[in-house]
Amino acid sequence: MLDDVLAEMGIEDVSRTTIRQCSMLGSTLEERSGEKFSHLEFGVPGIPACPVGIEAQKKALDNGIPSIYPSVQGLPALKKNASRFVKAFIDVDIDPKGIVPTVGSMQGSMTSILECSQLDPKKDTILYICPGFSAHGRQPDILGIKNVTFDIYEYRAEKLREKLESYFKEGNIAAILYSNPNNPAWICLTEEELQIIGDLASKYDVIVLEDMAYLCMDFRKDMSVPFQPPFQSTVARYTDNYVMLISGSKIFSYAGERIAIVCISDKLYHREYPELKKKWGIGKFGDNFILNYLYVNTSGASHSAQYALSAMFEAAVDGRYNFVKELRDYGFRAHRSREIFDRNGFHLVYDKDMEQTISDGFFYTVEYRDLSNRDLLEALLRCGIIAIPLNTTGSGQCGIRVCVSRLLGDEDFELLDRHLKLFVELVN
């Protein structure tokens, strides 16, 4: 049945499918076989949406907001509350002027790499620290922007400095993008590593695009109390050349409304670029981001969703909504499912942040003996498990990404255990 579906979908190598293709493949097999599958492939929220946001959005809708175009700069209340939120949970000061709503972080990253690639004719390449969100890697390809990647697996601590500098010293790197905590490996860059990135970004004038989709989800420390340490780690402490991407999709389970913010450092926002002035008539990085790139892209994010995100930020800062507490369930699911994989002979691929074992969180990565990505994925699909292979995330390692968001109850964990036992029988 798997062979038939692969042929119908025109897939020659299952390890080269996109996340969406992989999900469609598994869903088709599930439908035709009549068997329930273990869904580990799609990073959708597995927790109900924040009720504070829902109520605020309903109120905005009732008040007639749908008939009014949103300001492309963003709702003033959202910008103010977002600035407070960044201070409360990241301990970084950002002028509300430099905080802009986008249609999810996907639009934030795509618009950012587009602008960064046009700041200096000599700097035409985006560098990705991998593994990473596969769609991020496709964005420069779609835009026709040069890009390079490397797998961080062998380059932690001081080795990261050597590796980054080998790229930066060529003089063609416009920006660097990574997620922290990492999708898919869930590794978290240490303060030492973030300082290395920040120092080199300042030295070589490279802009750091920091994806914080999983803000405060390193559950090894409690970051739930606003304005009190520990705070979310960030490169913003070590350079002014940064743009932070903060999404409502995971931290507030508000994925369906496609709402996020881009936070441009104060210094970068006001920096004048002659090439931008020549090309677009506006020299400031931040003004160009909003008035040229963002405006012609979507002319603003959903108006009512901005009210929702504003209310959620405000409630989190005021201590009325503990979003970190809500998210801890992902850590419990990861711990339980990791035990199941371990019992069935799997091992973590990206297993350490230096000397510390990675946190239990939204994702993790596992491998099985010496199976290639293709052989591993095909065998798992034959046994009722859908996941994505690591090579699609820019990783040079063999294994799969496990997302725990759809492991909701006892029956899901029991089903996963049964499927993995079938897998062990099949490959042995």
C-alpha cells in the first residue's frame, strides 16, 4: 500500500518529502488502511488556544474591526504590550516603534531575509544554523537569494566560533537565522554560544534573525514569572544587529490566526542604508521593513488577531495568564514518549547542550541503529508512524523529528508503543 501511494504522489524518495507531503502521505495510508496512525510529523499546537485572546478577538469583531484596514505598523496597543512582554520575559528593551505584527513568523522571516539580502551588494547570502525549520530553508530559494547551511552537531561552544568565522570572513553573509529552542533538535544555545554569535555579528556586520517560536519552553528552568530571572536567552544581550521573531502560534496556541511580531533592535531600526535609499527612497532599515517590504506583501496582519495577541501579551505580563505553565504539558508528553522510544531501542540524536541533557519539550530527535533516513521512514510508515526525516531540516545526521503535540492521552502513548514494537519486529 505504501509503494502504491508513493507512486501516486510521485514521490521517489520518502526521505525528501516536505512536512506537508509527509503528512498527506501518512493521512492517505491511514484512510486506506482503516488503522489509526501515530502522528509525530506536524508541529500543530496540542493545547487549547488562550481564552484571553479569543475573548479579545471576539470583542474586536463585534466592534466592527473587520471592515477597517489595519495599520501596517501595527495596532498601537499591541506594540506597547509586546514591548512590555519582551522586557518581562526576555529582559530586553525594545521601542514599540520597532515591533511590527506579521502574518505568523513565516512572514517575519521571509520579509527579514529579503531585506537583509538587499542592504549591501557584497552581502548576498543567508546563513542557516541547522538543523532547522525546513520551510525557513526554502524561503531564500523561492526568493532567489543565495543561502548556505551547516549542521551544529559538531560545532558547539568554541567550535561554533571557528565555524561561523569561516563563513563571516568571506564578506558575503548578510544575515544568520536559527531557532532557540531549536526546531527540530530542541537543543538550546548556551549564553557562551549566543555571545559568540553576537560578537561575530557585530565584528562582521551580520544581522542575526532569532526565531523564538518556542519562547520560555526550556523547562529545565522556570521562566514563568514576569520581570524576574531566569529570562529567555537571547543574542540581543550581545549585539545590536538583531531581529527577534516571536509567534503566537505555540506560546499561546493561536496558530490558526497566523499572528506574530517582528522585534527590530532600536539601533538597527534607525540605521541608514544607502542601498535602501537608492533602491526604495527610504534609508532606514525599520521604515523600509514596514513601508516597503511588508506593505506590498500583505499590507498588514489580521486586524482582529492583533487585538487577540495584544490582550494575551498584556495578560501574561500582568500575571493574569501563565502561558509557561500551560505549555509544560509538552514537557510531560516528551518525557513519556522518549521513554517509549528508549524501550524500543531508539536513541536521541541531538542529546546534549554541552554537558546538560536537552530539555523535554515540543520536539526531539531519535535514530535507530544504522538505518538511513529513507529506510527508517519507510519502515515507520509501514508500522503506522508518521514523522519527518532529519535530512529535510538541514541535518547531516540520520533519524527523525518527533513532535509530541498530538500525543494527547494514554491511548496515544499505548498506540505509539504498539507501533514501535511492530517496527522492531519488521527491521529485525
